[in-house]
Amino acid sequence: MKKGIKITIYGLASLFVAFVVYANSQPKPLHAYAKDSQLSVYQLKKPATEQDLQKINDELEQVQGISAVAGNTESQMLSVVFHPNEITETDVKKWLSEKSISFEKADFTTVGPPAAECPVPHEYIMGFQKIKYALNFR
């Protein structure tokens, strides 16, 4: 029984050491140092002019946690990039509603057969990357 536990402990320790060596085999990419960010795109219900979009842009960029805003007069879409650990999408929507801006979440569904998707959830990949960067001692 003790031999099995010993083998298990040595196996787990060697896997951990191998992962640390793997994590340090490459330098951290620049995006490992950046804050997490999220993009939300909204379809404006009322037509907005360039001046209207510029006013929204200027006011939204003053909100804590929002890093970028872009509006398009042709498509009547508003894109907002924010840091989810500082402000939530609900807060962004609430702010837009308070300014009497009528909008809805943009729908990007496509017609036709669905495209191939990665079978591994994005959260798993990002979690693996965060652990890898944490164990990178370069």
C-alpha cells in the first residue's frame, strides 16, 4: 500500500516539475501583463449622427472601468470595451439607459450551417494559460 502512495506522490511531483519547466520554456507574451477586458456591441434603435456618437464616446470613456468606445454611423452600432472586474455589462447598459439611449444587444447570428467550434471551452484554455503564466519565473 505504501509503495502505491509513494509512486503516486512521485508521479504528481514529476508532473508538476514538468509543467514548471514547460511554463518557463518561453517568455510570457505581452498579453499576460494586460488586464482582462470584454467587448460588448450594441445596435442603436434611433439613428445617431457623428456628433451624437462622439458625445456618447466622450462621456462613456470618463466612466471608471471603460477603456474604449467606438460608434459607427453606417451600421448604427456602438462598441464598448471594459474591464469586467471594475464594471459589469449590466452597469454599462444601465448607464446607456440613464442617458436615454435606446439600444439592444447586437445580434451576429449567421444564416446557414454552423461553423466548426473548438470542443474545449474557452474558460479551460484561459485557466490553463493563467496557471502557465503564474508558474513562469522569467
